Amino acid sequence: MKYKPISNTLFKKNRIKLQSLLSVNSIAIVHSNDQMPRNGDLFFPFRQSSDFFYLTGIEQEKSVLVLYPDSADNNQKELLFIIRPDENTEIWEGKKLTKNDAKEISGIESIFYLDEYDSLLKQLYLKADSIYVNNNENERFHSEIDGRDYRKTKALQQELFNFQFKRLAPLMQKLRLVKEQEEIELISEACRITGKAFSDVLRHVKPGMHEYEIEAIITYHYIKNGANGHAYEPIIGSGINSCYLHYTKNNKLISNGEILFMDFGAEYANYASDCSRAIPVNGKFSVRQKQVYNAVLRIFNEAKKLMTPGNTIARCQACVVELMEKELVDLNLLTMAQIKNKDTNNLAYKKYFMHGISHFMGLDTHDVGNKNIEFCKGMVLSCEPGIYIMEEELGIRIENDILITDNSPIDLMQKIPLEIDEIEALMNK
Ligand SMILES: [Mn+2]
């Protein structure tokens, strides 16, 4: 962990909010993420489960949070289990959390070691009417590997075959969608670090570099500023590569006259930022590049205004499509006749704009939530229109992170250069 310590009042608040959603006399169990095996004796870098972090702030593997009812005073109680530190492991891996560390980070009073889990939990199950268990319910996620929450739940269900199990994920979604002020500050810090990286890219990019050299500049600023690193694999694509939506090879030579497209975002204290910019490799947009860039920018500015309480991603998308169709006609990419054909299997604009305008953001880049959830104060979303013209090897996406308020939305990336004049001036300084 490279970030400044987070006050445990955030995690306490989060647990209180969850407890208020649990049904009477129920237990909730949330597991940390697994250490994911790589090869030989290595694991991939550990990233805590977003739900587990949200409720505890604990970054360590093999940890468990248990919320349970106490019949004595009708209040929910909380237990945190961590691995028992042992000297042998610590020689290699460094210090593990002590009970005091865990208490300080999470604000949980009752900390136990994992080897005490089975005997302690048994007593609690028998008094409860139902057990909430967690699962990754992201609708776009498919994995052949079972996560830790899933495996532990399967085992528990075998043992407690006649118990009532409930889904925790819908409750976690509801909570994580609306950010506390502390969370907004962490996301803003991630955005600020992303902006620092972009400023330096503007200073250094030139024909003859490779895409990965740009990635290296960005990575340097992330780590130097206390970010975990990238919130997702960065996309650094020049020329034709600017048109591939999830291009991450980042290994092509950058040539004079091309657009360099970047989709990149720092992860700070496990909170994501998500930014996209397109810049001219030689420091000057061509006439055509300018036309397409400004078309995307106009849509971006309009789309941002739609991010107000009561709206949804689906409704924003519908408005953006209308704006997009008009721009695509003006760019001589589509005809009015093509646009009037509303065959849903073959919508003309989709040749040039094939993705969504927005997604929720937070502990995950594509955070919990779906396109029909009504926006409300405290939600953070991306705003990301794009036009990709394969035949011209020209792809432009503009993406900033937007905070919903009761009034106008706040652009958390408003300080990251966006206008053509601004970008050209910085590149030619
Ligand atoms: Mn995005």
C-alpha cells in the first residue's frame, strides 16, 4: 500500500450502512480475494476484493469479515479474522497485520485469527435465521476460476444444507454506487495523478517513439505519486491502433502525422480513474483530425450535461446516439438515408461508435451498477463518446470522470487538457 492511511470512519460508516440493509437476525460473511497463482513459486500482485476493502480497508489476503446479530442488545456485531502472523513467513514477506493494526485500519474491535474461525462461527450460525453470502454478480464477468467467496460459500452450504442463504451482492451494489465524501476525494486524487501523467506525455511524445515508451512515462508518474499503478491495462494506440477499442499490445512505432490515442487511469487507494485522450504525434492536428476531434468534443460537452439526478446511462446513450448521427453525417461518414434506416440489427452509426457512453466508477473501473439505474448525488460515472474511422486510421475518444450532484455535474478531470489549442500549445512549448 502506497497511499496515505484512510481514516477508519469511512469503513465504519460503510458497515453501518450495510447492517441497516440486512434482514433481522441474519449473518453476513465477506471474504478477501485470493492470491492468484502465476507460475513457479509466484503469485500475481495481490489486489483486495473491492467489496471486502469497502467494508474493512484491509489489504491482506485470507481475511474474513462477519457481521452477526447480538440477541442481548439487538445490535449487529462485527468480527474480523486475519492470518496469525508467523516469523518464518515474515522473514520472506515482511510483517503481516497484527490484531492492533487490523483494528486501527478497519475500526473493528473484535479481531481473531483465521484458525479460530470454524469454532467461533458455528455458535453464530446456529442462532441466525439466514446467512448473507457474497458473489461477483457483474453481468459482464465470466470466469473459469471460482473466487474465494464462491468456494467458501459452497463448502458452507454443504455443511449447513438446511439453512437459508441470501445474496449480499445487490446490497453491496446499492451502497457502492453512492460515494461518501472520503471516496470522492480518493477518486479525485486518482484523477489528479492521471492528469500529471498526461501533462508529461504531452511534453515528450514525438514521432519515432514506441507506444510502450508512452506507457512507461504514464506508469512512472503513477507509482511516483503513490498510486497502486494502472486501474486497468492502458491502451496506447497510434494510427490504426487508435481504432481498436481494447488494444493493449502498445508495441508499435509512433509515426509522424498519426493520432496517438490513450485510454489510461491511475488506481489510488484502490479507487479507479478512467481517462481517454487523443493527441497528434507531431504536435499539430491535421484538418481532418481536428474535424473529428471537435465532433467528439461537442458530443462530450453535451453528454456531460445529461448526467443529472434521475437520468440513466440508457437514456444518455439514446441522446448521444442522436447527436452522434448528426456529427457522422457532417463528417461525410454517413448519409441521412442510412440514418433513417432504423433496423436495430444494423444501425448505421454503430460502424463508427460501437460502445457505451458511460459506466459507473469507483473501486472498480467498470464498477457495480447497470444502465437503468437512476443517477443520484454522489455517483461517479465516465463520460466517453468516440468516433473510430478504420478506413482513415483515425480513432478519437474523449473520456472524463463525472460526479453527479444535485446541481450541475462536476467533472473530476476538468483540469486535464482537452481543447485542441490547449493540447497543441502544451506539445509545442
Ligand atoms: Mn471508461
